[in-house]
Amino acid sequence: MKHHYLASFLIASAAILSSCSTNSTPTKESYTGIIPEIRAPQTIRLVGESYIAGYSAISGNGAIVEYFRQGDGPKNWTKLIGLRTINPPTNPEKEARALASLAQSKGAVGGQGFSKKETGEAGVYFSMPKSGASEFNIFRYAPQTGGHGVKSLQYAEVMPKSDTHSVRQKATNLFLTVKIPEIGQTN
């Protein structure tokens, strides 16, 4: 049950976010790893599994790196980790609210926002219904180190609809305790 439905969703959300940016840096991307203009880890270990960078892009609004399990990739995955940096002016709550609204407009179900006031973090989780399956997503946003912009961590998993509730509980509990890896742009 592998697919890449999320690509169009991420492109739509990136387009919305980029439209707020006044920086007109051209977009550059790679489907094979991390481009030199992005500082991010090559691998991430999350929810008991290792993920390898397999897609990256940069624009005037920020940068994204998507990580996949061994054997998966940008066009063929069941679990995905996304790491992003979003340039100012923005904040974690604004990003979480914008994504929640976008997800709802695209047919997401069971979406719920959350915040951690003590750290300034915010996030949202939701499921996108698919034929016989569901794509669970959770995004966590935090102030970027140094206070310039926002960084985010995403976990996505495609699963049978019957598994959504148990996976959501497990992933959400683990996800909220993980430190968001650093991501930035090189100059």
C-alpha cells in the first residue's frame, strides 16, 4: 500500500506559504538527497525506525527535507518524515492553524491541534481518507533556533483505516517527546 499522495498536498501547502514570502529565491530541489544549500541530518531515527533523506527543496520561504525508510522513496512510501524550516514572518501557531485549515479544505478527518505553551510549539494531526486506507499525518512546529522563523517535523503513515486510532495514539505520544532536528539554509 505505497503511494505519494502527500506530494500534491505538500506542494499546495508550500505554495500557500511561499505566497506570503517577499523573498524571490528560485526553487531548487533534489529527488536523491539533500541539496548543498540545506543543512540537515542525512538520517533520522523516529518511532523506532531509521529514515534516509530522499527529497529536498529550497525556496525563498524556507526548505524541506523528506526522509524515507530503506527501499522507499519520494514516489513510493508508506512512512515518511518531513523536516522543514519556514522563514519569518511566522510563528508555530500560525503555521499549525494554516495547515489545519488547508487539510480540512482537502477533506481531512479527525484533525486536532495542540500546543506546548512552555516551549512555544504548536501542531496538528489529521487523517486523509483514501480508498481502503488512511494517510495519518502529524506536524509539530517550533521556533527556529536563534528565533528566526519556524522549524517543523512531520510524521506520515499510510495504513488500513481500521489501524488509524492505535497508530495515532502511539505516534503522537512518541512524536511529542522527540527533539526536532536542526534544519537551516547555507549561505
